[in-house]
Amino acid sequence: RWSVDKIVDNLQSYPQIIQASDQLIKNETVAFPTETVYGLGGNAQSDEAVSKIFAAKGRPADNPLIIHIAERSQLEAFVESVPEKAEKLISAFWPGPLTMIFNKKVGALSDLATAGLSTVAIRMPDHPVALALLKKTGLPIAAPSANSSGKPSPTTANHVWEDLHGRIAGIVDGGPTGVGVESTVIDCTEDIPTILRPGGITKEQLMEAIGEVRLDPALQDSEQAPKSPGMKYKHYAPDAPLYLVDGERAFMQKLVSEKRKEGLSVGVLTTEENKNYYDANVVITCGSRADLRTVASGLYDALRQLNHENVDIIYGEIFSTEGVGAAVMNRLIKAAGHRIITN
Ligand code: TXA
Ligand code: MG
């Protein structure tokens, strides 16, 4: 198992990291693994590098990037202040899948990276390759998920290659990522912090660390404008329409059979527990219901597999919104464009 110190002390044995660091310093873009998903990195202090990130992904310019750092001591250079609750969250969850929004220090980072906002999103990833790379560059690295805008986030180097080859300077392959869904984004600029995007750190964990936390109302009501610009965009949608099914598996099988009788090729997005139950053209498993962390970890690969199967329509199971289930259901509902069939 890699450890960050081992890598940093023996960098000559990790030429991919040295090369990636050189490219980042030259304001090129490089994809690298984090514990959540692969990120597409660029020097957050360079308009040139940040422009290349937006161009490679086809990302709208009004959607700000997360700035990645390797050490707590880097933070003060980029933010106006670190509120007490934010300090507690840092102690509890960094390095880890928690992105915090602060008031930004003017002039410290490319304004393109923060999409001209007065706030900035910062996180310290918990992955030895990411941390070694960040340490080697010594730079704040802007890194959105390394997918084409709108596609599921990449959880393997191969996913990155599928979307971005020929458009970026390189990919550091660190194997599959662990958490599988992106970091939780929490706005720490107000007295009671607000979750803007559910992710790898759960609401339950946050409340244990700092007490009351709010949820951006837009997370429960699709009519409201989200406070996180990226949350308003269509995301993760497979090529075929996905319908989530809130009901027994027999009900879902009935829907599948009806569409097959109409001559459609039907895909099913299911779990280990139910994968042998369905009779469909394609059955894809994303993980085990017994541990929702496995579902988070396998979800994006499952959505990508469904894209490769050329089905006409997809039915998918739903999950509890407890723990990391909140992030899983947030992504699934977006992938389904809010189409849910209730028995
Ligand atoms: O796990 C992750 O967070 C991954 C890895 C690579 O670190 N990164 C990631 O970045 O998911 P991205 O760009 O795909 O998502 C960043 C989200 C977007 O929804 C964006 O709108 C939001 O963070 N964001 C960034 N800066 C913000 C700000 N100042 N205020 C509110 N939301 C912000
Ligand atoms: Mg993304």
C-alpha cells in the first residue's frame, strides 16, 4: 500500500508523479487520482492553466473549481479567515472527502478558478498519490472531476481516458478510487454551515463534529436555485433515459417486461442482492445494499457500463438516504432527470 511519505521520500521511483508535477508547473493540465474520483488538475494561480481545464472538460465558465492543497498551513494564503467551526471540520475530516467554502483572499488565486465569486472552495484530498503530487508542485491545484462536463465522474484512469484523451497533458494512474462519489461541499461562511452537495462525508458525521448543519433547500426541492453553481447543471445522465423505481422488485420486473414486449432493449441498474432476479436485456450491478459505501464506489462505473450497452431505456433501484446514501440518491436523481416511478 502506498503511503504519502514513502512516495515523497522516493520520488525517483515514481516517475509519473515527477512528470505530472513538471507539467503542472508548466501550466499544463494533468488528471490524478483522489480518494473520491479522479480530478483534472491545473495551477490554480494561473489563468492559462485554469482556462485549459474549462476547455478540456467543456465546462461552463460560471461553475467554480475546487482548490486542492496538501498542508493545513497553505490555507491562510487563500482565505480571508478560518471560522471556528471550519477549524473543527478541518481537524475532524482533512485530509478527506470534505470541501469547505470560505471567503476568498483577493488576488491569491486565478479569478477564473473561482468563477469571479467572492468565495473559494478548498479541500485536502486523502490519497497518497494526490498528496505527493500536490507536495511536489508546492502549488494550490484547481481540480474538478476529470470527466467531460455532464458525464459521470471518473473512478478509474480508463474513465478519464475515455472522456479526455488528446485534450490534456497526461493521466497519473493510481488504480480505482475508493469513495466513488465526490466530496461533500459545505459552506462555512455563515454561522450555521450549509451542505451544498452531499458526498463522502455524511451529514451525520458533520453534525457529530459541529452540531447543527443546514441543507441547501435546493437539495430537496428541484424548483429552487442551488447555492453551488455546479448543482444546477444536468449531470451523470446515461444516453438512454433512466427511470428510478420506488417499489418492490416484482413491480420493476413488470415495467421491464412491458417495455421488452414493445420491442425495446431494456437495461436494469441493480445490486448484488437482486442481480439474478431480473429478466432484462442488460443487468448491471453497482454494489451491495448491505453496505451503501459499495454502491457509492460502483455507481459511476455502472452508469458508464450502461452507456456502452446501447439499451433504449433503463430502470434503476433506489436507496435509503441515510449516510452516504444521501450522496448516492442525489446523483441517481440527477442521472434520472427526476423521473421516479412509484408503485
Ligand atoms: O471529490 C471531489 O470534490 C472532486 C475531486 C477531484 O476532488 N472534485 C469535484 O469537483 O467534484 P467539481 O468541479 O466536479 O465539483 C465542484 C463543485 C461544483 O458543484 C461547484 O459548483 C462547487 O463545487 N463549488 C466550487 N466553488 C464553489 C463556491 N465558491 N461556492 C459554491 N460552490 C462551489
Ligand atoms: Mg464534477
